Amino acid sequence: ETGVTQSPTHLIKTRGQQVTLRCSSQSGHNTVSWYQQALGQGPQFIFQYYREEENGRGNFPPRFSGLQFPNYSSELNVNALELDDSALYLCASSRKDRDTGELFFGEGSRLTVL
Amino acid sequence: AQSVSQHNHHVILSEAASLELGCNYSYGGTVNLFWYVQYPGQHLQLLLKYFSGDPLVKGIKGFEAEFIKSKFSFNLRKPSVQWSDTAEYFCAVRKAAGNKLTFGGGTRVLVKP
């Protein structure tokens, strides 16, 4: 167990809808990163949040947005869902001020867009 | 942009066989290198990492990896696999002290008892 929890574990949406995914980071961690893992592929970096601000972003459109809260938990929001957004969304926490390089992953939220 | 390629998508082995998984990356600067593993039904977890120093690094569960800078490679090895090593293995790279981890496509390893 990593101590990183994600919710919901599974959800189904239709094209055009919006979704919010949630992540609680491991105790003592102040940084949250989000990854998208399409079927049969490796995780792709969406963005990272540190001190409640976006701290780096991958090649994802603006309809992917996020938040980090004072307790270091985080949300990933996706607007105007497309079929290709169907994937496993992984949250990973770490501690930026003591960078060991290791990310601690949750078990993911599996999103299906119909 | 960084990229990572893993040579094999699927590997099937018998117990006690040796395992080597290839990983090559493209990035010209200083990098940190990682291997993550995902056992069936579990979350991704770190197997081992390389930041600097001895290019042969040892990780958990008897795994090791060798960084060959001239070949931009970071291959994973285990001399004798067990059934419990059945998992998906991901190679990953980031710029030194960067915030973005770039993963390869993964290799599914099945160890037959």
C-alpha cells in the first residue's frame, strides 16, 4: 500500500460530459502528479501540482485541468470528454523538497467514455 | 522531447530462467532513470533507480539494471526469475531533478511455474 488513494475507481461517461477525479496523497508528501495510461501503453504525464500551483505540464489540451488543496490532495478535471480520453488515470505523490525521484502511485481511476 | 522505448512487449519465461528487458531513451542531457513494476492487481511501484555513480544498480527482489550512457540504455536483469515476478515492467526517464517522468510502453512478463 502506498497511502495514495484515488476515487472513483471506475466510471463511465458520455462524450461531451465533464469528469472530476480525486486523489489523496501519501502522508508527508506535498507534490501530486497525474498520468494518463491508455490501454496497452505506458503512463503519460499530464501535469504536476506543488504548493497548489501547476508545476509542469505534458502535452495535454487545456480541457485537462487540475487543482491542489492545502492538504495536498488534488483533483483532475476533464471537460468536453472525447472517446480517446478513455484510460486509466493515475495519481502519484512525492515530496519535492526531498527528491528521491520515487513516485508513489495510487491504483488509478478507470474512465470509460462512450 | 524525451522518449523511451522498450524492446519487447511480451516475454514468457520458465522459472529459474534469466530475464533481461531492454530500454533505450532519447535525451541528450543528464537524466535520472527508473524501472517501475506493476504486479497483477497492484499499483505501480519502484523497482530501482539510477541517478549517478556506479552504473550498475541493484533494486528490490534481486533485480539489477545497468546504465550504459554511450548507448542511451538502461537494461533490467534478473539472473533467475520466479513465478512471482509475473508483472508488467516499465522503464522511465526524467531530466535530472525534473518533474516529468517519461515512461516506455511497458513489457509484460509471464513466468510459467
